[in-house]
Amino acid sequence: MSRASLDAEADSLERAMTAVGTPERAVQEKRYLKSDLRFLGATVWQIRAEVKAAARAGPEMDQDRLLGLVDALWACTVFERRMAATVLLELRTDLLTVDDLPLIERLLRESRTWALVDGLAVDVVGAVLAADPDRTVTTLDRWSRDDDFWIRRSALLAWLRPLRHDAPLDRFLGYADRMLEEREFFMRKAIGWVLRDVGKRRPEQVSRWLASRTHRASGVTMREATKYLPDADRERLMLAYRERRRV
């Protein structure tokens, strides 16, 4: 497809999202996300519905159309357009490979809000990681040491889905250990979020890892990470955290 046709498709999708959005929600969302982007006031569910409708109405979705439409949507500093691009990638991760990670990295760097970063990291990068872990971890290793905390957060959150399918924990735990004392809330939350999810299926491993780090972890991380652990383990770990000592 030509760039002109992709731009027209992206503009048509913007008009559809504008039609279902409200000015009141636009103001609320901009304030809530503290974003410099322009908002149309559409909900995530409305965005998803419009994206699915647009994808069905157009030509068959192949990689060229997917990446071209994502680029056309992202080019405008409108939150709903960028969320639509994220949704498109989430819906068609089957068309993505490790070779598309540079594009996704650019989107992550330009997102500047969890509302875009988290979907890209968890659903898009996570799918690429699950499909090709050996090649993807090279990129994630680099991301885990990046100066941009959103990129570091993405390196953590990309493991969420693979770990649900019994991926080894060691790489994620290595990242988490190195980032454990960061002061940025979104980093502390991300570590806790992944550990909380892993704790549903591998509570012994999470408890053991936390036990030697309760004096270093933040309250946000500890509260999240221990949420689904057995009561006795959670109480033991939280007491050690409050007393700033190892278990």
C-alpha cells in the first residue's frame, strides 16, 4: 500500500474514534495521564472496536500493511491514534519478528506514558520474546541497562507472558535484582507486578528470592510481590521488610 493510502486509512480511523469519544473524557484522560498528547476522548474498548472494524474493512493484513499503518497512526501526536497503533500490533503479533524490535523500541521511547508502554511491552514484545527467546534476550539485556526508565520497565514487563508459560525466571530476576533499589515508582511497580503474577504459580521461588532482599526492596515492590503468596510467607517477608532486614 502507498503511504498516501495508509495515511488516509489512519485519518479515517481517527475520525471514527473522534465520533465515539467525548470532550469530557478527553480532558479527564489528558489530566490523568499528565500527557502532552492530544486526546479524542475514546475509551480503550472503543478504540479496540474501531481498530478491528478498520482492519476487517481494508485489504488483507500483511506485515507491510501492519507496519505501514502503525507508522501512519503514530506519526500524529494524538493519544488514541497511538493507542490504535498499539492495539494493531497486539492483535497481529503473528506478523512480527525480532527484526521489528527497533521499530517497537522507537515507539516505546516516544510513548512517555504507561498507558502505551505497558501494552507494547507486555503484549507485543512479550509475544516476540515467547516466539524467539534466544534472539530477543539480546535486545532485552541492552534495554535493561538503558538510561530511559520506560525502556528498562519494558525489559521487565516483556517477561510477564512468557513466565506464565513456565519460562525460566533467571533472566528476569537478574534484571530485577539490578533495578531493585531504583527510586522511580514505575520501576518498583513493574518488578512487583511480575513477581506477583509469578507468585500465583511459583510461590516458593518468589518467596525464596525476596527473602534475601527484603532490606533492599521498596514497599511498592513488596506489597505487589507478596500479594498471592501463602499468608505465612507474606507476613514473614513483610515483617522483615518493615524491620529492614533479611529473612
